[in-house]
Amino acid sequence: MRVAIRYAAGSDVGRARENNEDSAYAGPWLLAVADGMGGHVGGEIASSLAIQALSSIDHEVPQAKLVEVVERAVLAANQAIAQKVEDEPALQSMGTTCTAMLWSGTHTALAHIGDSRAYMLREGILYQITEDHTLEKMLTGEDGAAPHLANRLVRVLDGRPERKPDLSLREALPGDRYLLCSDGLSGPVDAETMHQVMTTESDPAAAVGELISAANQGGGPDNITVIVVDVVAEGAEAAAPMVVGAAED
């Protein structure tokens, strides 16, 4: 049996940032979230370049080549960033996370680098299926503030040649629901709230809206980007691809 996907995507600047450095793409075969970094303009460019490279593989791919194709696209995104930095050295500090899923038949290939996340809801249980590429670091307090732990990204797409994603191949079952998001959602919104929205709101677009609203209610400290995906029996009408965030512009 083959499966298809129904999806919705949304992105919001949040309540603390002036511009949106996140980008995302959702199409019939490809889903991807990229959270850019590198200051004003740089992060927007990095995430947009990643989504541009990945969107080229939104087409049917033989199941046996899923992992190879999505890996190649992520490495192409990294190379595009490297070329941009070479052309414009002022952008050398830019980079982006990347979490992408490529679908075919009854399987999906997952590629991941950074601290954006993918979750799977199966039979009522929400699983985090990616691992954050971060390291806890103790930061010294300033002006009398107490020292505190902070997470530092240790793997992103930034044009350096050794940047490679985690890769896996997963079986997709009708009834599964997936969530891809930047840390603008997973930071302020706890797993219990995510689970509640994912299990009670049947429409993917409405679920996206509720999750973004929850992140803003939690302070909206970062850009918020969300994709919600339902796995359905093949035969469902495919929606048009969606591009949101910085890449939309």
C-alpha cells in the first residue's frame, strides 16, 4: 500500500524579533524547515538558500534512493551557502539548521542538522524523532546576574565541508501525524501542549495556527515555523506546495 500526505505550514516573526530568519517548504513529496542565523539578513539568506536547494527534490523518487537524494540536497544547500559566503565575505557568520523529510511509497527519509525538530504522533503518543545538535554551556552572569546554562549549536549548515546531516529511513503508516518546527516553537511550548494540539485539532492548518499562537503566548522569543503533516491512504488530492518565512520573499 502506498500513502500520501496532507500538510500545512506557517511562519511567524514572534514577539521579540524584528525580522524572520526562518524558512520552510511543504510539498507533495518534500517537507523542510530551516532556521537561519547570522544576524540581520544573513540568517534570512542562509535559510532561503537551504529551502531553495531542497525544493528541487519535491518530486517522486524511487524508495530505494530516498536517503541518498535527500542527503545530496542537504549537501547542495551547504555548498550554496559556501558559495554565497565566498561571493560576499561579510556573510561568513551565517548558517542555518535543516530538518527535511522526503516521501515515497510507504517510507520517508529524514535528514536533520541543528536544533529544529521533527516529531511523530502515532497511536496517541508523541515522539521526538530528531536529536538536537547542541551542547550545554555555562554562561557567566553580567551585572550581578547568576551564571546560567545555555545551549550552543554545534552542527549547522554554514558552508564548511564537514557539515553532514543525521539520516534515517522510516516507515510511514496511515494515521501517523508529523510535526516539523524551528526552536521558536519547541523552546516556549512544552511537549504536553504540542501533544494536546496535535491530538485534538484534526485540520493541519488549524493545528499550525494553534501551535504558533501557543508559542506567542509563551513569549514568542524567537521566530516560529511549523509544518503539520497527516499520512493518509493514497488517493487524497495533493495540495499546492507552500513556501513560508524568509524564503517566501
